[in-house]
Amino acid sequence: MKKIKILFLFILILSACMPMKKSGYEEESEKTYSKETTEFSRDDYEIFIKKIQKGELQPVAFRKMPIYFLKTDIKLPEKINFFTINSDTKLNEMLGKSQLFNENYDHKFKDTFIAAIAFQPSTISYNIKVSSAYVEKSQLYITYSFIPENEVYYFKTNVLIFEVAKPRVVTTVYFINETERKGAAVPYGRRTQYSPKSIDDMRKNYTGLYEGILVSIIPGSTQLITRLQLLPDFTFVLKQAYPDNENRVFESNGNWAPTEDLSSFVINYDKGERDQMRFFFVNKKEIEQLNANGDRLENMKNILKK
């Protein structure tokens, strides 16, 4: 009897230590919304230089923005960290505005985005410089260098914040260290590893018929059975009905367009905001409704599946 008790206790302890298995959607959701920075190797650097020499890359305008500073609660897990900011929401979350500058640094996210290179806090002061910026289709390349200037008697965060003109579509921003001849590839905007790789990829693999039940984001409203047909020619057909009266169908059609980073899309983008709906490409088979600002809905997930 004593052996049975000991064995039962061992099984209880073992089961408590084992991680609980997550549902497929929870597992997918955690992967989907994680950001991954990949390496830009020295071989990639050599190819990059050859493309410049052949004139295959187009130069892009950029300028320093000393009026902004990185907020102290922003985590800097790596020795050198890279950020891209493409919305007022993200700007307010990450950057503060200094009152010491009188210059006008107004920017329009329609035409530009803000980038930052930030070192972990240290007692060394660095002079960080951006040398050039180039674009090739939806890929942006930013070359930079840094020189240690002097040692200080306190920990400081060395940061360079600058504005970059952007093409119509941006998927990846490469930050390239000219001294080491390598760097990092940073997904732009809200992109994940499951986002469309290109316009062609999006039209081929992410269009189709999505179905599900959407809870209206207007307080007090009800659920709607929803069928959204995304077509490769950037038109759509939307059919919605109340669950208790499926025969009464509300049907509309129009045009849709992807966001600049290809992570999301807007139906009725060419109409007023009240007629628009925004969705995020969770993967090739699921889309998630966003709010009017392009952010995820609070306390709910409105998912449509192919």
C-alpha cells in the first residue's frame, strides 16, 4: 500500500511539471504575433554592394530627427536594437518629444516612416550615423556605422532616430553595419512570418472565401454570420445575416486594398470610414477583424476562416 501511495504521488508531481498542451489556435496565435529579426550575412552584403554598383537599387531620402527620444520603458534585449515606426499610435508608445528644439519636424506616415537604432545602456558614448538608404521593390536597405567617442560615468542609451521616405509597399527593412559588413532584417509594420511575401503571393494564396461569425464592434449590437469573398482583382463580395434570420441577407461589394506592409487589408478603402472594414492576415487560411485604427480589438477576436 505504501508503494502505491508513493507511485501515485510521483505521478501527480510529474503531471504538474509537464506543460499543458495548448489548442491549435492558441499555439498559432502566439507564433503569428511574434516578431522575428533575421540575420543579414556578409554574403548578403556582397550581393547588396554589387546591386548598388549595377544601379539596381534606388536611393531613398532620409533625415535625422533629434526632436524625438526613445522612452525609457522600451526594452532593449540586444546590444544593438532596430525599430520601425509607421503609425501615430506606435510613435506615441515608443517616442517622446523634446521641447529643446524649435525646428519643424512634422512628418506624414503616408509618405515616410520613422526608424531607430538603439544601443543597450552602457558607459560608452557612441556616434551613430546613417550613410545611405536604398529600395528594391518592397525591400529597404539602410546602412549605418558607429564610432565610440568617450566613456561617461553613468549608463546612457545611445539612440539615433531618423525619418525615411518609403515606397508604396514595404515588407522588410535591412539595417546594415558598414564596418562589420552584415546586419539584421526587420519585418516592417505589423508583419509576421505568416504575412504575404509579395502582392503576387497575396493574390494567389490569401484571396478566397472567408466565413465565420463576427460580433459587431458597435456596443449593444449583435452577431452577424459573415461570408467575405476576396477576389484577386482587388474586388470583394460581402454577405451578412443575423443568426436567427439567415434568409435576410445584407449584401455589398466594392474594392479592397492591402496596407503598405501587406499584413492587413481594408475593404471599401475608397469610401468613407463608416463603410470600411479592416482585417489582419493571421495566415493563409484565417483573417482577424481590426478596429478603425488598424489595431486588434479589445476583449474579443473576430476570426473568419477559409
